[in-house]
Amino acid sequence: MIKKKLKRKLTLSFAPLLLPFVFLLTFVFVLFNVVTADDSSNNNVNVNTTQQQVAKTIWDRALKEGGTKEGAAALIGNNQHESGGLIPSAIQSQASYDESKAMNGSIGGYGFGLAQWDSGRRVSLLKYAKSQKKSWTDTNIQVEFMFEHDDSDSTLIKKLVKETNINQATEDIMRKWERAGAVDSLSQRQEYAQYWYTFFTTGGDNGTGGGSGGGSGGSGITPDIPSGWTLDKPINTSGYIASSYEYKQCTWFTWNRAKDFGITFGMYMGNGADWQKQAGYTVTTTPTLHSAVSFSGGQTVGGQWNADPVYGHVAFVEGIHSDGSVLISQSGTGFSTVYTFQVLTKAQASQLHYVIGK
């Protein structure tokens, strides 16, 4: 009896000392579960291209600021349109960098970066980057500037990304935060936003074409016609001429492939990214059979690779399925064969520009 009483007394005497540790362990357990839950919703997304990585940086930060998934996607959609493909180094009209001009806040029409910050906002971005001893082209610098150092616009974007309707959020960001002049681009921005919403809510790039969002999954690069697809005319490059387009370049192949169907493009359409900008041609964002599909510099090609950041890429539309997926044929010195095929999902295809030949 004496031993039992002594043991009970010792246990009771240590109880007050143990209580802080119990509370600490409970707090750590709760914190761990909160962090884990947050990580599962924000970070378990496969990203395989530079464009996807930039998008994820924006997505993660918007959610961290209390934004909705719809609002985060709306911001990415606007940034994609502004920068020509989520390219942090983008300068308006593909102009070159001029320090004296860039640091002059009275100069407009010289937008920089993901949001194409212009005038005083451009100067603020450059000053912030310099204060951090980083390049203004750094994605993380731009996203940090976007949410914390863009004066009242940082407060505004934190509010706008909390909206729950993706189309309305895209429009509000365009009109109130971007203050875009060309509001006819709204539908394209909304398509981009819808794409990224689907991309991030379905796990990102699955490694077979990237993203989902309507239609069958895209396919990887292959020299063979993908299963389930046929060509309206076979490809025979033996009769393809080089002329003004160098052999095995994307422009060479697309120009010649169009000729197989009696379709004519100019002899001097420029680089792949330039085709969508040539005067005298109908250009649409609706996939069009036997058209040339022009990729902007750095734009993802089916989630498998990115077009050259300067020259872009151009390919030929071989087929369109009822689910909205698109089969393209293409060439390029980076491929081991003269030409290859890729299947783009409906969502991927909706982000591109289709140039209709004559």
C-alpha cells in the first residue's frame, strides 16, 4: 500500500510538468495536418515545361493569398495573353531592352513581363528587382512584385483573385488590374483561364500531352500516325523544295505540306511565330483543317516541349476530331526524323492561332 501511494504521488507531481509538452505536441500535430492538407491541394501537380512552371508559381501564390482556384486561373489567363505565352522576359512589341527608356516612367507602350507592366509600374518593377539584386525577368521576382510591391494594385489583385466565377474574374482582372486597351481579347483570356483551371485541378501534365480539359489526352511526339487518326493525303517529302525556307525547318515543312492540298502561303512568311502576324491571311483561334498553326515564342507545343523563345514554331493541321482534339504534323532540326506528329487536346488547341492559306 505504501508503494502504491508513493507511485501515485509521484505521477501527480509530474503532471503539471507534462502538460506543456502535451499542448506542444497537439499544436505540432494540428499544424502538420494543416500544412499537409495545404500541400496536397497546391503542390501535387505535375509540371514538365517552362510555361507550366511559370503558371504554377502564379497559381501557388494566388492560393497562398487566399485566392480561389478560379481566381488563380483567371490571373494566369490574363498573364498568358499579356506576355504572349507566360514569358517573364517579354517586352511589348518584341522590343529590345533600353535602360534609359525602361527607367523613364513617362514612356508608355513599352510593357514588361508577365503583366506587361508599363510606365510607372514598369519602373517600380525594375527598381524592386534591383533592390533584390535579381533580374526583372525572374518569375519569382515578378510574382512577388505583383502581390506585394505594385502599390495599390497589389491590394487590388489580392481581392480580385478571391472571386469565384472564372469568367467574371478574368474580365475583372483584365479591366481593373491589367487595364487592358484591347478588350476584344477577353474571350481568349477566358479560354486560357479555363485551360489552366482544368490543368491544375486535374493534376497537371500527365506526361502524355499535358493537361486535360476536354477531349482525349494529347500524345507524345511520334514519326507514325497516332492510333485513331488518318491523313487526308499521304506525306512524301521527296518532292518538297527548300526555296526560301531551309530544309527540315518547321516553316519548310508547313509551306510544302500546304502545297500538297493546293494551299498557298507566301514565300517569306518569316519564322514560325510570325505566320500569325502576316497581313492578308485570315487568322483564327478556332482549329481549322489544313491550316498552319502558329506558336508564339516559348509557347508550349502539346505540353511536350516549348517553341523557340524567339522564333516560335509552325505546324500543319492534319485532322480534327469531334472531341476537339487536333492532329498536327511538323518538322524541325530537333527531331530525329524529317517530320513528326502530335495530338493536341481541345484545351491545348484553343490557345493557338490558325493561319488559313489561300
